Amino acid sequence: MNRDLAGSGAGRPVVVVDLGGTWVRVVASGSGRRAFRAPTPGAAGLPAVLDRLWRRWRLSRRDVAALGVASRGIWTTGERRALARRLRRFARRVVVISDVEAAYLGALGGTAGVLLLAGTGSIALGRDRRGRFTRAGGLGPLLGDDGSAFAIGRAWLRGGSMTPARVRGIVTAPDAVARVAALAPSVLRRARRGDRAARRVAADAQRALADLVVRAAPRIGPGRAIPVSWAGGLLGDHRFRAGVWRALRQRDVAVTPTPPAATAATPAAWRSVL
């Protein structure tokens, strides 16, 4: 066993995986905490990535107390069990949940409120006082992802800001969704400089994200503000995030912006499920 990775209790580490649409992050607990980040391999490619990491970190199944995987696109019990079965060789215990549930655990723990996630895609996850979850959005680029980086990039392309040849090169690429989403930071920079078209695109996205919060929000009592935390690269922009709060105030929705306590790739955030 690699003692640098030793965790608490029996001395075996807990390893968590945040398998998103753009990146995969793997973190092992313990005094010699290890971390890995790379472009996402998707669920199909995750076992091969973990095989390489286990060799690099000198781990075996008996060394790892638990493996927690937060995966994009995983919701049903069958989906969770199928991926967990494929990963059984890596740890004594394997737990698979959705990436947004893991982000909620990291951000708000057991508190009732809403986690708003906006990166390449978008989704809001609300949790009431009884621990029941309600989701809004999260349907992917064909049917959803309103207010996301992808939605911003798509609106910018539709607005005629680029030549048809360049647009075609982006939207016909194998990684078209990621390439469209990658336009969002430049659109937001243009909006801050006063570009009217970019400001409209940004404002539309902020209103769409505010709508997701409203749809997912639990009832927590009259006169009480709803704790709302956030995750995802798009909401890492504090000026863009402030526009979402403004959009909620314009709808007379009282929220308490709550900075995330931890990320989905924080082993300590998984205590309640591992």
C-alpha cells in the first residue's frame, strides 16, 4: 500500500472522481493527498484512466476504502449500478451518483436550497428539508442547457458574428459542443466592454439560469430566502453570476447567494454517501 495516500480510520484512502462533460478530476484523500485532472474520457473511458492512475499511485483494490464517482449523464438506478459494476476492481466499495448531486453535497451539504450548475451545460438541483431532490434543466444541448456556456456560444453564432465558413467549421467538428461552449468567455468579455449584441446574449443567459433556480427551488417557509450555491466554470465569473442574482430579484425571488463549501471532487464532501 502507498502510505502517502493513507486516509483516516483503517489507513486506506477514499478516492473521488468528478467526471464532467469537459474534464475529469480524481482526488485521493489522506496526508499525501493526490490529484489528477485531464480532458474527460467519458464513462466509457473512465476504467482505462483509473487503471493508469492506480499504477501511478501504486494502489490496488484492497488499498482503497471507497471510490466515489460523480458522473455527468447518470441519473437512474440502473445507470448507477452499471457503471459501479465496471469499476468494482478499483475499490472495496464503489458509489456512483450524478455530478450535480455531488456538486450539491460539496456546496451545501445537507442544507435545503438550490445548487445552480452552469458550465458547458446547465442544471439546477433543489433539495427540500426532507432531503428530496428536484431538478430543472440538464437535458443536454439538443433540448436544454439554457443559460449555459453552450447556449451563449450558440446564440453568438446565430447572431451572425462570424463568417459562415468559420461557423460551419465549428459546428461540424467532432467536438462541436465543446467548441461552441468555448466561445462563451469571449462573449462575456465583449459584453463587459459594452458590445450590445454580447450584452443581450449574456442577459438572456442570466434570465434562463434564474428560471432554472425558480423551477428547482424548494419550499422552505414564507419570508425566508432560499440558499443558492453554484458550480461550473461559467458561474465562476462573479460579474456574470451577479447578473443571475439580479434576474432573480427582478422576479421577486429572495435568495441567499451561498459560496460553495467544497467541490464535487472533495473527499470530505462525500461522507454522507460513502
